[in-house]
Amino acid sequence: MKDRVSDDIGAEAGILNWAAVNWKLVKKRVRNLRQRIYRATQNQQWKRVRSLMKLMLKSYSNLLLAVRRVTQDNPGKRTAGIDGQTALTPEQRVALVNEMKEYNLWQVQPVKRIYIPKSNGKSRPLGIPTLANRVAQAIVKNALEPVWETRFEANSYGFRPGRSVQDAIAQCHIRLRQGNHCSNDQWVLDADIKGAFDNISHQYILDAIGELPGRNLIHQWLKAGYVESEILHPTTSGTPQGGVISPLLANIALDGIEHLLKRGNPKSTQYGFVRYCDDFVVTARSEAEILDIQPLIEEWLKTRGLELNADKTNIVPVEQGFNFLGFHIRQFRDGCFTIPQKDKVLAFLKQIRKWLIAHQTVAPEAVISYLNPILRGWSDYYKQGASKRVFNFVDSELWKMLWQWSLRRHSNKGKRWVAKKYFLLSPGDSWIFKASISDRQGGKKIITLYQLSTVMIRRHIKVRGNASPDDPTLQPYWKQRRTQCGKSYWSNGSKFYHVAQNQQWNCPVCGEHLFNGEAIHTHHQVAVRAGGTNEVDNLVHLHENCHRQIHMGQSSELQESLSRMMGELSSPVLRGGE
């Protein structure tokens, strides 16, 4: 069979129009090549692995996707390295792609050191590579990650495709709940690694990678140094936070603790283990078993240039509870409860209070527009746990803040006048902050503050064992899993749910599942200003950057795809009962 991926290597001519890129074909080619690397690694076909990785490193589709992820998808896209360059416009992205075709990847530059505040008042150092190096790292990551996805441990969840914080918390709940036939764990080692990203041994990472393609480039990134106050500092250890490939390198360095717990276990103790990048917990039936294994973990970390932070590493009974990834986890009576961590909740409220004090004169609709996405995101993070009481508490505190905010704006008015102007009485006799805005048709409508008390608590279904999106045999599993995520995001029967159902939960522009981790926008196929409606047959869900591509100028392929979608949505069979 002809290798269709090879047709994509070393494209003869560069692109001229960013909006004309066929992302469906680009993503399909990269996805297929990742799956082939994964399968070859599983079968230990090492010559084939090397050949396929070289194809990925030369792939023009991989270059296009790397530029998109660095300049559009990445939250740090606006932060420049020492080169001072970003690519925030379509024209700049086209120029970057064409430049990278001729770019010598072996000319690595140092990173720019910046600092961001931590919750404890200290600062975390970040290393920001140059724009070209970020793109190169994204290219190498797509070649190296499928190899390691076949090796990573089942209970490693951080910065891996298809895995999340919610999977790690769900595994903690499964392991620690009473009546679990797997264990009766009563003690926990809540471990904190001291400066993991700053101290990881370069030699260990390079030895673990072996002689795979891209190794020499990774070596140069590790040794490139960083620039702070216009002074170049060498790097002898660590991988800079801020680099595209850094989380993968950290996972490579920290892989193996779960195997250690099984090997260094002469008493056949059933240790539990959950890791999210450099945060991990170990559970056991007794304190003595934890004390037995801790020295082995410390010795294991030393071979990687790491050590436990004695001030933040604790051995505690499960009844006392411990904090992990923003949750407080503890056994109580007959169950295991995962609730939002108290200081995280208070910090969240403090942040909102600070914003309201600083924005006393903004319009009420601006307050709602600012707070609603924050509240939705925060509740989505915590809705898998026992969070109902916390959600009600946050709603109550927000009401108090907004009531005081409203009173301060009208010190010469009575409370009844303020309540009528800014609040809506709900059927449950609770006041909801409101605002009046103009809709797209020029009429008036009322918008309200998002109510956390209405969020339905849903237990997260943990990802299966060692399952990876790069495994070609598990594609039906991943499609079903992502669709279930979508069904919990939009309530069954809602307009947006029917739109997603009609699309079979796929983005028609890039062909990927709507819930692949990218932000989702809803597009009017006939614009409202041109007479389009908000009905199901005029709406289509797109990924954020696919939506932008539509408005930059539809290519003929996109127009044909969306026209086909319009025809499908007009069918009474597919209109979700409208």
C-alpha cells in the first residue's frame, strides 16, 4: 500500500492564505502518523519507529499543526521569547510556516526567564523559548509522545492526551472508598517533589530517550540556558516550565514510581498510587507500610536529580484527609469524599472580591460577562466531587459581594430601589444578579449571573487503564468517551445539544470531535444581520480557531462542507425533534 503520509513531506510550495489550510486533512495526516508510531512501538519494531518518527519530523502537516498550536491554541501565544516575536495574525503565521521550512532546527537559542506569582506569595520561574524553538518543540513532541504513550503507567494523568485532573481525583476516590475490594487503605503519603522542573537530571532524560530521532535537539534545548536581566545563565539541570515539550520530558523522568512500588514490595503490600506530573500520592493499609516504601522512593528520585520536599511531604491517616490538585480528599464514615479545597475556595472568592472593588463603575452586564465564564469553568472543575454545599456557599458569598457592590453605586437610593434595579427574584425566593442587554435583533433581553447551585454533580468516569488516543484499536472508545463528555456539558433536549447531535459531535471544519480539548464556539451559518435565526438548522458548533478561520474567509472546501451540513440539518430525521 502506498504511504500517503510521505506525500506530505517537504511540500514544494509554501501556503499563501492561512484561511485556506485544509485542517481536516492536516489533522488526519498527523493523527494517522501518531497512531502508526504508537503501533510500531507496541510491536517493538524499532527500525520502523525511527523511520516513522523521521517522517513526522519532516511532515509539512506537522509543521502547520505545530504553528497553529503555538500561535493560536497555546495560552502563552502572546508572550515572546528573547527574539521578541509572536505570530498573532494570519499573515504572520503564513510567514512563520514558510520561514520554518528553511529554518535550521539545530540553531537553538536560550529561553527568556520570567516569573509568575504562586498562591503562597512566592514566584514560579518560567522559561519562554523563541517562537521558532516553540514550533520546533511542538514538532518533536508529536514524534516522541506516541512512543512514550505505550510505556507510561496507567495511573499517570498529568499533561497526557485524553487524561485530566478529574481522572486522577476519580482514581483516588476509587482507591480510598470504603468497601473497595481492591484495598482497605488507611494511610497516605502526600508527596511534594522539590523543584521538579528545575532539578531534573539532563543525563537521565537523554538516557531514557535513547537514540531516537530528535534526541540531539532535545539535548540542545536542555543545555541552551536562560536569559535574565540581559545576562545569559547556563543550565545544568531541569527543563524550563514554559517550553512546549517540557511536560512530556518531566513525565519521562518521573515514569516508573508505580513499578517501583510493585518491585520494592517484599511483603506483597497492595500500594495505591496516583500521579499528576510532579504531584503524587501513595496509599497503603498502615503507616508502617508507608514508612517502609518512602526511603525507596527517595532513592529512586535521587537517580533523577530530585528529592522530596520535607516541609510539604506528609504521612497522614485517610480520616484526617489530604489536599491533592485543589481537592480535599478524606474518608468519612462509610465513604470517601472529594470536596473543593478550603483555601482554594477562599482564594477564588478573594479574587472576585478584588475585581469587583476595582471595577465599581462598570456596567452590570460587564460584570456578568466577566464572571460567568469564570464561574462555569470553576464549577466544571469541581462538579465531579461532593461540592454541592460549597457551590451554595460560593453563591451566597457572591450575592453578598454584589449586593454591597450595588449599594456603593447608589448611596443616595433606598435598598428596595437597588434590589429592583439589579436583582431578579427567582422561584426559589433567592435574588439573582441581572442586567438588561440588546439582542442581535435589536430587542431587549435579561441576562443573569451563573448560579453554581444549579450545577448538577456528576461523577467523572475515569479513563480506562493504559488507554491512549494514539491507540488505533481504541478509536470507538475515545469517540464514545468524548461524546459522553459533551452530553454532560449540554443538557439533553437543549438547542445546543440537538445541534451537536446533528453534527454527530464532530467539527465540520477540522473533522475532529468537538470535545477534543479545544474551546467551542457556535456559528450562525446565515449571519443574523443577513436574516439568520437562532434556530437549530442555522447553527453549527465549531472549534474556536475553526470558527475564526470561517470568518477570515471561507475556502471552497469549507463552503462545500458547511453547505452539506445545512442540507443534513434540513432533514426532519436529523433535526432533534425541532
